Amino acid sequence: MCYTCNPYGKLYAQDRQISIHQTRYQEVNTVPSTPQPSSEEKAATVIAALPTLAGLASDAPGSHLPDTLVDSLDRAIRRLRKSMIRPPAGLVPVPSLGRQLDIAKIFACDAVADLSADGATVTVKDVAAALDLEHSTVSRLLGEVEEDGLVVRGSDPTDRRRTTIALTDLGRAVVSDATAMTRFFTRLLLSEWPREDVESLSRLMGRLAETVHSKLDELPVQAMAEFCRVHPEVTPGAASGATGPSVP
């Protein structure tokens, strides 16, 4: 352990020695027990005992949609998701900065702008929720954005424990540039589409986003209820892997 590189190395080493002694004590004083199957082995046992999912009832929700149509939509969504989570470039040209900026920092500025649009106080927790990232990750990201002069941190007057985030003038300029760039990219991508098709796409994508947002958390429960309705020989506990399969 290099204490020069890691100032907490000594404490870590001491904790490690204590942990080793405790482990050895437990090994000596613990009565051998029967090996328990791993979670993967339990899951494999349950899955092997379950009836096929292809046996769902023909009157299940959405049964009016043929498999070919559902599969085609699923493939399109998967392709779109891959493109969204792996953008072609991590840096975006920003005229107000006179240089490129990491797209993650632009997303952070966009989130602050959206959250503060109505004059509300924005905290690190709010930005983390908007970006669907861990608080610690967003805190580090905002630290870098602050070094770039795009945001300033402060303290919530109603709760000093909370750190507030606000855009600077330069940060607002970056958001404006990013919006213009996004519009340029979208127009470029859809330049060969008729306006009517783009209007339909916008309407349907908005509807899809709202549907997913409102129903996504319910899907596992509804799917399990339908599965157990079609296959009454399987209990909900067995199907979820909580107690093991309950089949004839």
C-alpha cells in the first residue's frame, strides 16, 4: 500500500488486518454447514420448472397486436436505444465557449435549466434525479462544470445542508448553443422525412414516452399476474423465485 499516493492507506491497512483476524476466528469457530445454492442456481431451477411463456392467453392485454408487429417495434426501440446510449461523439462544439464540451456537461446544464425554468431552487439531488444518476456521480460532474464556469454552487437558505446549483451567464449561453445544435442535428437526421411524418412521429413518441412513464413500474406485476392466471399450477412465489417452484 502506497501511503503517499493514498492518504487513507494506513487506515485501510489497519481495517484490513482486523478483518483478516475476524475472518480467521470465524473459520476456526464456525460449524461447517451444508453448502447453499447460489442465486444463479436457484433461478435456473425455478426457470426449468416453469411452463413456457408462449402459453399466455390469447385474450391477454395487447393480444390484438401480432407477434411480427411487436417484434418489429421491439427491434426498432433496441436500435434506437443503442444509438442514444452510445452517441457518435462525446464532445460537442459550443460557439459561446469557442471549443468543444463534453456532452455529459451539456446534459447537466440542460437539467439545471429545465429544473429552474419556473424560478425554483435547484439542488444536486434534483439534478441527479433528472439525469437518473447517482448523487455522488452528479456531484463530481457538477464540480467539473463549475470549474468550467458554467454553474455556481450555493446553500439552500431553508436548509444549509443542501447544496444549490444555478447557471451562470456563460452556462445559459451554453444551454442556448446546445439547443440550437440539437435542433440542427434533428433537422439533419430527418431532412428526408415529410413534415407530416415528423409531426406524426412527434405525437406518437410523446404518447409512447407518457405510456412508458406511467406503466413501466406496473409491468412486472401485471405480467406475473397474467402468467399465474394462465398457469394456476404455478404460485406467484415460485414464479418469482422467492420460495422455489410449486409444480406438480
